[in-house]
Amino acid sequence: MNSTQVASTPPLGWNSWDCYGAAVTEAEIRGNAEYMAAHLKEYGWSYITVDIQWYEPYANSSQYRPFVPLVMDEYSRLMPAENRFPSAAGGQGFKPLADYVHSLGLKFGIHIMRGIPRQAVHAGTPLLNTSATARDLAHPNSICPWNTDMYGVDASHEAAQGYYDSLFELYASWGVDLVKVDDIAASRLYDTHQPEIALISRAIERCGRPMVLSLSPGPAPVEYADFFAQHANMWRVTDDFWDLWPLLLDMFDRCRTWQGIPAPGCWPDCDMLPLGHIGIRSVDGGGADRWTRFTRDEQRTMMSLWSIFRSPLIFGGELRDCDEWTLSLLTNREVLRMHRDSTGAREALRRGELIVWTADLSDGSHYVAAFNVGETVATFDIPAAELDLADNASGLELWSGDSAAVEGKTLRTEIPSHGVQLYRFN
């Protein structure tokens, strides 16, 4: 399935989860898409994704209501709840909303859970283009530990591929460009669901429409890196990431584990950026309606690590509430160039409270991201040779735009607590 023609560079976009949980509405999707088109599209931001439970009429937060009726068509396929997505009326599904997003020059994504709806299984409803029913196909012992909507699919059943084919034929008819599949990359009860990933990957190949395949949650096992690269475009390297310093500190280890894997079409995913106004109808992450709890230095640290590692950048806040500071994080052309075009990212140095990542550009430029993970501001003297820098190399610090230089054979850098200095040397 994987091709450099799909996600040849790491995707940039917005997802509804961090601010609206399972309860986003069509008006909110349209509003965020309009903001992206007006303010972010020129910088490469393009994906607008509706996260989980768009088929649950009365979802009201990130806390799921268990075993509630879901909106479903006659072939066991979940459909948008029309009270939340009015343009889906008359069986149109997400096509009108996707058409609107496309009219803005953007791309449209949806979240799904792996498997088949429990209510379809209990009712024995039909599947498209087969005499099998949902009951025949279900693997009732394969369940999600945190959501009751689905049973897993018995991948060995002769109708399993046809069921997933019918889903992605529907999504292709709607104009979907990205599908985030949940409860599949890692599990608290089971191993990675490789057979269902393979079914989904093949269904995308057959549906006739290119789609980015994103797998959640993490941490995806690094020993399956080749499998993920063969079948998907994005896969989570962490469980849900929130605006807490210990989680951000932990991401340095996760990125080191996956260094060398990012490549065109294959992007280990550090999860969404919990920036700006989040938690509007989400209680996950230990918070409620709030602005991000990350300090400004921590926000730059997150953006710098995600960008030099080349994780997908998926903004989680309410875009229409972005202030000048938050917008500056998303529109720094030099940082976005590094994210889009650099290669060879690696952890070059870890010494005490200093962590340094480096990467390269094809024009010979060299990036250095120096992070201070300690609790006080600190000055570090880093030998240029350890950074593959020439003596007396010069360049810029990308967040401030200030000039930077190697003095003699040493890069001296003062870094705030939990902060970063992000350099490009010529």
C-alpha cells in the first residue's frame, strides 16, 4: 500500500480530539477548515480530520457513553449523526462536508475504530456484496478496552476483506483523504492487530482513491517498523500525548528509539500538538477547558523536536482562537522547511541536562536542535566536531531569527529551562 505518492512529506493538519473529544459538530469542522484555508494553507497545512464517534448522536465529551445506539446503514457501516452533521442528511454521509473542505483547497480526514459495530453483530445485519452477516464476521473476544462501539474482525473469515473493502469504497465515495484507524497500532490487551492492518491497507489499494493511513494508539512496537512502513503512512509512537512536561520529556526517548525510520510515505507519529485553546469538550489529559499548560519554552521544545524528527504535525487546539504566539509556532517558514525537507535526523548528543538532535538539508545546511531538559537556565559549550559543524560555522537561530556562530571549535549556547535553541548552519 505504502507509496511516496501518499504522504511524501509528513502531513500537517488539524484534528478535533484535543478540543472537542468525541463531540465535534459540522459547524466546528467548517469553522476550523475556514481558518486553516485563510491563515495556514500557504504554509503547507492541509488536513482537517473529524475524530472519533461522529456516528454517536449524543456524544458530549471525550468520555464515551457505553453501549449506546449508533447511526448505521443497512450494510453494517457507521454513518455521520445528522443532528451533529446536518449535511449528511439523506444518506449523503460526509460527502457534502468533504466537498466543502476540498473547495477551500484542503484535505478531509476521518477517524474510525477497527472492527465491526457491536450493534450490527448483535442484530446480524448484512454486509455488502456477500451472504455473510456481521455476526459471522465478528471476533467477539477482540474488544477495545476503552470504547464499546466495536468488535474486532475475524481476519481469517472469507468475508473479512470484502467488509473492509465496503467501508473504504464508501469513504472513497465521500472524498476522504486520510483515515485514522484506532485501537490497532498497539493495545493494552492484545498485540498489534497486524491482520486487520493488512486488510485495511489492501482495502485502500482497491478503493480507487489515495488515502493516508494513520494508525493509533501507541506506543507502536519498533520491532514492527518494517510492517508499519509497508502498510501505513503514519503510526503512533506514544499513547495519547497531552500538555504535561513529563510526557514531553519522555518523547526524547521515543524519538531516539525510532530515529532513522522516518522516510517518504512512512512517518512515526508523536501524536497531536496540544497547543492553544484545548479541552473545550475534552476532559482527557487531566484538564478541562483551558489554554495549553505548556510554557512558551516547552511549546518551542515540542515544535522543534517534532519537526526535526519529522513527525506529522497535527494541531489539536481550536484554530479560530489562535493568538499571535500560537500562530507564530505554526507559521515559521524556516522550521517548516526543516520539517519538510531535512534528512538524517538523529540524537547526536545526550549529556546531563543537554540533548542535541541534528539533521541535514540537500544544499549542505546543517540543523542543530539543542534542548535543556533541566529546571534552570544553563549555558552549554558543545564541541563543533560532535555536531558535524565546521570551525567558525555561522547561521541562524530559527525561532528568534538571531545570528549564530561557532566560535573557534565550540558552539556556546544559553538555553532556558525546558527550552531549545534551534539552529541552521550554512
